Amino acid sequence: MSSKVPALSLLETRVLGVLVEKQRTVPDTYPLTLNALAAGSSQKTSRDPVMSVTEAEVQATIDRLKLLSLVEESSGGRVMRYAHNIERVLDVPSQAVALLATLMLRGPQTVGELRINSDRLHRFADGSAVEAFLHELAGRGAGALVAELPRQPGARENRWAHLLSGAPAPSTATAPAASPQPAIGSVVAPAELAALKDSVRRLEDELDALKRQVAMLREELGREP
């Protein structure tokens, strides 16, 4: 199937992004329960913007995504579980799904940022591989799924955004606020930067594991008479 999907809301793209992310990073708990999906949607790490949503809001979102065939429901024990169906509905390969999910979870990004941030979903060989899939998604005959944003003053690279929620708003297309610059004479070595990124990734994994354990405990407590 490759028909154009109606414009999705921010929460709808967040839910889809979470389903793709957890399918790749925590396959043992996938498909996800409503509780786990709400926790992943409200996660404070690896999300832009950060959201705080209720299970009722996520359930309503799931119901609409089911009507669009983007989410499938299955029974797992005493709770319903949910899985995405993006590859079949949009007719795109898994590598492209990884990039779309990263854009849905973190907002507009450069090719370099996308390569780093999508690493747990799919490991791209280099930036040119990421760029090739982005251009494929932008040139789809059934309708573009991503777009390259105009380069902002002072920026060294263009950023890309997904189009599943329609064209990005002007505020979304603006450059992010500049980060504080290091003091004169201070230099961050590439090895230090790589180590920092690895540490952040490990912390995110540990946080995800803790949230899964809490969700499982809540489900178990809910089953007790």
C-alpha cells in the first residue's frame, strides 16, 4: 500500500515513533502495552518536544491510527498490545522507517545528527547512506515523506523534517537556539565527544529498562485479586 496518509497530529507521530523505536531497542517487550506506549510517549530523553500524555489520550490516538492501518492490535495475556504497520502502509524499507521515526521523535535534524540519533534503530555506514534514503523519501511518487529545510544563517548544514504532519510550521523550520560556546582555548576532543555520546546512550537505555520494569510491575499488581 502506498496511498497518501492524511496529516497526522504530533501525538500520532510520537506514538508511531515510539513503536518503531521500542521494536528495535526492546524487542522482548514488543508489541507494546498501552501503559508502556504512554510512558514512551512522555519520555523526557531522546524526545523533542517533550510531552506529558495520559493513557486515555494515547488510546484515542491508537484508535485513529488503527483506522489508518498504521497500528495493529493484538492480545497479549490480559492486556492489549500494539504494533506499527508503517513499512506496509507507506511502502518504504526498514532503513527509511528508522529515519522517519527519528525525525518523529526528535524533530528536524541534519544528516549527521540523523545518523547518530538513528544508530540504535539502524546503523548507517555513513552520512551519504542517510542522505540517499532521505532523497528517496523526498522523491516518492506517492508523495514526499520528508523535506530538506532551507539553511539558516550561520548553519553549516541543512536540516530535514518529516511531512507526516504536513509541511513544517515556520517556527519549526528556524534554526535551534545556539548552544553556549566553550571558553576560549578549550577544545573538546573527538574521542571525548564520542565517549560522552556513548554515556548518554547508556543512560537512555538504563532509563528505558527501568521504565519497562515499572510498567511490568504495574501490570502484575493490576492482575492481583
